Amino acid sequence: MTLPIPRAVIFDWDDTIINSWTPTLKALNKALIQMGEKPWTDEEARAKAGASAKDLFKQLFGDRWQEADKIFFESLRALFQENLPVYPDVEPILKLLADRKIYMAVVSNKRGPLLRTEAKDAGFDKYFSEVVGAGDAERDKPDPAPVLMALEGSGIALGEHVWFVGDSHTDMLCAANSCCTALLVETKPPPEETLVKHPPHKRFKNHTDIMEFLRG
């Protein structure tokens, strides 16, 4: 299908900009085990994950959510200090969009301060006008509140001329809730049944496919 020319492109972060699925699942399962729960398989996690850690752990552990949250983030920070796994084909996309003067931002369900630290460590903060994480807006993805925050001051309203690029069903739902054009990059394809109600407008196998599409 033909997509509207973007005035803005909003990116998810985990598994869209950085290849974080394996360490994130490892940290999540460490938290689940220490909280007395069974670890999740890869398939289970793909179906259940997507909410912010705070929202996820509140659903699972109620008033004890902060215990799980602390275990998860300490484990994840330790893993990422060893290596921040940026997808190698991402920066050419960011450079091309920057050359075309297209507004760019990040909207993620990773905690805001940690997200901005990672964006800076990756050297990508220079490309993004806003980097919005969990807890920064009144509500987190899939609510449109963080998308509105990401566009604040840009003069760009929500609409199909805003592309939302992500890897999960939560991203596709957030794009739908925000009336944006939803683009799915299949770094870790979500279960197809989770995409039925809010399918992406276009799917890409990888970042190379996105680059070829942009050049075309």
C-alpha cells in the first residue's frame, strides 16, 4: 500500500532501535522467579509483554510490584552495561530521515531516565527531538498521551502523516489509538492473533527493508 509522506516518525526503542529481547526476558524471568512465579517462555513473553514494567508488575504482584521492579531493572542495567545491543542497520535510517528534515522522537515503555541514558550512550539522542519513556506522560503506551508529549512543540498534530515504527502489538495499538500510520518491524514478530484488531499499515522484515522502502 502507499503510505502518506511522513511529517514525523516516532520510534519504539526496545527491539526496534536496540536488540534487547534476550536480556530483557532474562531480567524479567529473574524477577518472576525471585517473586515466586514460574519463568515465562519466549512465546509467553511475546504474548504478554508490552506494558510498562510498572503496569506489568502491578498486574502480577499488586502492592509488591516495586520489589519485582527493582529486581528487573537492576538486572537489566547490569546486562546493558556489558553491552548496549544497537541494531547495526538503524543509524542509516535515522541519518536519512534527518537529512530529509523529518521530525523524529522515541516513545517507549522503558522507564524514562533509563531510556534517555541508553539513547545518549548509543549516540542517537542527537537524532530525536523528544525521548519519552514510561512515567513521563500521564499514561504510558498504548495510550496516546506519550505520543502527544513526543510531538509537543513540533507543530505536528496526530494523524496519518505521523509514522509510528515498532515491533510489538502494543506499538500497533498505540499507533491506532493515536491515529498514526503503524509500521511493524519484525525483529521479534508478535503472535498474529494479537495484531488482528489493530494490524500494521505496512510490515518490514528488518531495518534493511525499511531503508530500501525509504530510498524508493
